[in-house]
Amino acid sequence: MQLAGATAIVTGASRGIGEAIALALAQRGCRVGLMGRDAEALAGVAARCRATGGQVLAVMADVTDPRRLKEAVDEVARWGGGLSLAVLNAGVGVHRPAVGGEEAARHALEVNFLGAVRTLTTAMPHLLAANQAAVVAVSSLSALIPYRGGGPYAASKAALVAYLRCLRLELAGSAVRVGWVCPGPVRTGMIVNGVPHAKLPRLARLLVPVLSPERVARSVVGLAEGGGGQRVLPFQAAAFAAFARIAPRLAERVELFTGAGEA
Ligand SMILES: NC(=O)c1ccc[n+]([C@@H]2O[C@H](COP(=O)([O-])OP(=O)(O)OC[C@H]3O[C@@H](n4cnc5c(N)ncnc54)[C@H](OP(=O)(O)O)[C@@H]3O)[C@@H](O)[C@H]2O)c1
């Protein structure tokens, strides 16, 4: 789809990867609805987008609140004269051991999976009314490669990928493209406060180097402009994910040996 002149909504736009995506879209001439729960942070992102000449509207909504979510999506569509891109980015980094992780899994699924499903369901009537449209989600490398402590988070991100793969088939032949990116660790508050990547052994850090939010944003833009599908970042992680699919037991040994399977 063509981004210039289109209207997009970005969930979790108040910081981190969502902020970088909002800026990248605004710089390409897209009108952007910035969604999040933190009004002050959203206002800051809006100001930074406007400083680059972007047109943005900040809307407050929690992706776990279906009524408010619908109001916010409809508000962006009214403001933008329609909606042709939904970026499902809002998420929480919940890490717990798999045993006893039920509450954490519920929380991760509620925000990372059901929050994304609610957003796309709410946005879909608008997207189907557009000439060209796209749904792009920010999943995670954890959906493809297991690691210790990743159960709740990885399950929510894998569920999202499985769901979008089905959606992609259902929308084949329509004007709506479906894509998702599976990034390894990204330098945002989520890993600074959540996954202690810096504590990993050097070999593990080489195997899965930390990405910038801007790198992920470029990939989201590429998926929206192109045919959708899956992108895994960085290329070392994409190669390791392919290896893990073909030889899962060997990949497990590499993870345990290098410490890349820690969180
Ligand atoms: N950082 C990484 O290493 C990494 C790697 C792979 C994938 N990801 C994924 O990338 C996405 C963005 O993460 P990030 O690294 O940028 O984390 P972040 O800096 O913690 O930002 C998370 C964003 O999600 C929003 N959010 C959280 N819960 C929400 C809710 N219930 N309703 C609405 N918005 C909510 C937050 O906004 P408010 O607090 O304002 O609501 C914030 O804008 C997430 O889906 C994450 O799982 C991150």
C-alpha cells in the first residue's frame, strides 16, 4: 500500500518501538493515530511527529477495554477520513518460569494476543472499506525460539503469529495485506526493565544482537508497503530460527550452551 496520504493507527505508540513506528509513518506522509494509555507520553510523541511535519492525533485507550478501543479507532478513522493501516504493537514483557506461570500467561495473553485481536477486529471494517490496506503486528522472536523464563510472553506472541497466519489466508484476494515482524531484543524500556539482555554471556549477545527501535520500524514500514508476511530480525536470529525449526534438539543445546536461552 502507499503510505503517503493514508491514515494509520499505531497501538502502544507512547514509547519504544511504537514511537519509532509512528515517527517513520509520519515522515512518509501518513496521518497517524497514536494510541496508548499514558497521555503525557503520547503528547510528547505527537509533538516529535509534528516537528517533522507529520499529522497525528493522540487517542487514549487500553487494548484490554473493547468499548474504549472501538471509540478510539473510530475517532482516528473519522479524523483521517478512513483507516488503511493498523499497527498492532502494544505489548507487555511478562517473563516467568513456566511452572506457576498461569497468572503471567493470562496477563500476557490478555494484552499481547487478545489486545491485538481486538484491535484488528475493531479496525477491520475500516480497512475493508479502503482501496488498499494493511495490518502489521509486532510479534517477537520468542514466538519462534523458546527460552527459559519466556513461557507466558512467548506463548502470547506465538498465538499472535498463528492467528495472523490464518487471517492472511482468509484475506487472500482482498485489498488487506497482513504482515508481522518477529524481532529479537530491542533497546526499549521493555528489555531494560524486563529481560536483562546485558547480563547474557558474550556469545549469546553475538548470536542475538540488540536492535534499535528504528530498525523494527523500518521493517514494519516495509511490510505495510509490500505484500506482508513474516520478517524475522536480525538476520542472525532469522538463521537461528530456521535452524531451530529443522533441528530443534540441536538448537536447544546451542541455546543452553551459549546462555541465549535465558531471560
Ligand atoms: N523490546 C524488545 O526487546 C521487544 C522484542 C520483540 C518484540 N517486542 C514487542 O514490541 C512491542 C513494543 O514493545 P516495546 O519494546 O516498545 O516496549 P515498551 O517500551 O514497554 O512499550 C510498550 C507499549 O505498549 C503500550 N501498552 C502496554 N500495555 C498496553 C495496554 N494494555 N493498552 C494499550 N497500550 C499498552 C505502552 O503504552 P502505555 O503504557 O502508554 O499504555 C507502550 O506504548 C511489544 O508488543 C513487544 O512485545 C519488543
